[in-house]
Amino acid sequence: MRRSPWYRWNESVRSIPTTHILLFWVTFITIFGQAGAIADMLQPSPIPPPGDYGYYQVGSSPDGADVVFDGKFVGETPLTFPVFSSGTPGHLIGISKTGYITWTRSFSENPAVGESVPVFAPLQPKEATGSIRVTSSPSGALVNLDGIMGQMSPWTYTSVPVGGHTVQAFLSGFSPYSGQVEVVADQTADVGAFLYPLTSTGALQVVTSPGGADLYLDNIYLGKTSTAVGSIATGTHVVTLKHYGYQDLTGQVMVEDGKTTYLSFTLIPFTEPTTGNLRIESDPAGAGIYIDGVYKGVTSAGELTIFTGIAPGPHTVDLKLSDYQGYSDTVGIVAGNTSTISANLIVSPNYGRNALLEIISVPSGAPVFLDGTMQGITPLTLSSVPAGSHTISIQVNGYLDYSTLIPISPGQTVLISANLAPVPTPGQTTSTPSGLFPATAAPVIAAGLITMNRSRRPDKK
């Protein structure tokens, strides 16, 4: 019997398993549902109607930077985008580009109806830096980079500007080390300081009026006067004294075996200056200082960092600190005058939850322990200390241990100043005074003074 086409189709459908039919309908509904969603996505974004809208006109140098508005990416510069004028006020605009420091700006109010608010970001290139890993034999030597940043070896200096730098190492009872190293961007340079034991040593103590002058022995910084320095190789050494507002003193001293050489000087103020001075502070402290593109150290917490002997005329000053936007200014230096820069650094969008510790001690060169772990030698700046309570300990031979428990908040800058007390002794050791710097010879030595390029002692605010 001949079957109709409808009957044959119906029989074929009835032979299809029920699971296949259900799968067909699920697929059908999914495809057409997604097609509707895709069609909606392809529709052009509605243009805000005229009326209750203002605008931000965002530009940058260079162009092509990403613009993030209240945490959402809205496009690349140059860009104009609308904001509901009667909406919730308070906005944050971030502008970023690879190879440049992220720029941010907060706005407390919305643009008025029809108003266009210009926003321009002069993006600053990121500084090319590398690292220096310093080891010494024996280990535990006091090492410094470019005369500052004293640490105990082994130590790795990070975020060091590319170019040439001087690494020095000093360990009591051993010959000092001084060498040059070249830093390449994104690479780590290794410095091995081999120190040789001394068979014949003496000691040196220098007292100045006023006190607190920087003491250098053979161009290696040893601390402030009147710190006593022991285990110095016998023989002739070059001593340099530097003090803000006073002329440098430079001359030779003879250190004798088993004896302490005592020197005493009255420092001579600058007269008829031909250079000017610059005082720099930042909030927060710990920012790297660059004068005319040359790295000069870091800002100190609660104190002004002082630079003397600067040639008159305009000079560019840049401050750079991790988690903060770069700061740049041009200052005019006048001979005999002191200019001041006070920079309030702006937090960058990726600001962390760490704090900064600035630790100093008298005497300097003392090991610092954070929660029982050795961190370096005073003066010391720790820029990535987690928030919370921490124990700071300072220990040095011949002095009573110093310890304090401090609570630290995120982003806080804390200054710790420890005046270490000597360990009581039943008597005092005396030595025969000697040397080539008697106090009565100060006027003669003054004839050989050199103009200092930098003073390490900051004035109090």
C-alpha cells in the first residue's frame, strides 16, 4: 500500500530518540537567544541627549594613553566623554601609557550642564634603572653607594639609575675598598669587595666646633664628629670634614700603631660666597633626589636635606618615590642664598599598603633589626614596611641595646632617632695625642680648603 509523504515524515520523526529532539530544541533556543543579544551589542551606543550632561576633554603628552574613569576604561587620548551633571559627585581619572609614570587627578564636583572640563596629563618617562649586588670578603662590611645608603654586606641596591656609580666598603681591622661599577637598565651588576686584614692599626677621634660635621677618611664616610673610629691602618691618611654653612677642611693625619689620634677644630664659616644652597623636603620622605638629572640621595623624614656649593642659575629638581607620581620643578640658585623646595607627592593609582621608616642613630653605623631580622646600617631608610606593629632594635658594640615597639599605618612615614648610651666601664682608656691636625693649626689648614659639593647634615625645620 502506498503511503502518503506526510505519513512517511511522521513515521521518521517518531523513530528519532526523544533525547535528540530535546537537544535540537535547546540548541534552537540558545542560538536565537544569543543572536538577539549579539544584535543588541552591535547597536551603536546611544548619544547622551542634550540637557543634564557635562563633559571631560582629556588629552596627554604623548597621545594614545589609556584613560580610566572611576576604575573603568573609557578610551585613549585625545578623548571627550560625557558625565551626568546631577549624578553622584567625586571622580578619579587615571591616564597611563607603557614606559611612562601613571598620572591621576581627582575631581570633587561634576561638570556643569553643557560644561567641558579640560584635563591634560604631561606624562613623565619612567627612569631606567638596574641593581647592584655587593658582597664582601669577609662579609659584614659597611658598604655605601655614592657615599650614602650605608648597608651591611651582602646587600643588593635596587632601582639604581643607569650609569657609573661608586661602591665603598669598610670593616674595622681591614683595609677599605672603593671601586666603580656601571649599571645597565634591568640588569644586576655584581661587586665583590675583597678586604685584607691589617697587621698594624690605630684609632682616630675628631672633635669639631660646631659638632656634627661629616667625617671622611680617604674619601670614605665614617660618620659624624666626634665619633671614634678604631682599627685604622697605621700610616698617613687624608681626612675631610664637611659641615653645612662652613668651609671644608682637608688635610693629612698620621695614625700610629696602638694609639688613638685626637684632632680638634673650630670650623670656619663661608665668607664671600660664590655659590648657593638648596634645601629639599618631601611628604612623604624617602624620595630619590635628582638635581639636573644627577642622583643626589633621598629626602629625610622630619628634616630638610641640604645641598651646598651649587652654582648660581636655574637648576632642575626631580623627586621620585615608589607608589607616588614624579615631581619636577625648576629652582633659581642665588650666590649666598638658600632656596627651598617643599614637595607634596601625589599618590599613584597602584599605591600599596606599605609604610616608610627613616632610622638614624648616634653614633651612626649601627645595625638595625626589624622584628629580629637584620635590615642595614644607620642612617637607614626602609620604604616597604607592612602596616602593623613592629619591633625595631639597634645593637652596636660598646653601647646599650636600643629597642622600641611601634604601630605603623598604611602609607605612614615614621622617623626613629636613637641616641645610644655607652656601656658603663670602670675606667677610661687614654692614648697619646698625635697627628698633623693640631687645633692651633686651623688657620693654616684653612688655606687648603676646598669648596664642598654637598653636606650630609640636614637642618631642622
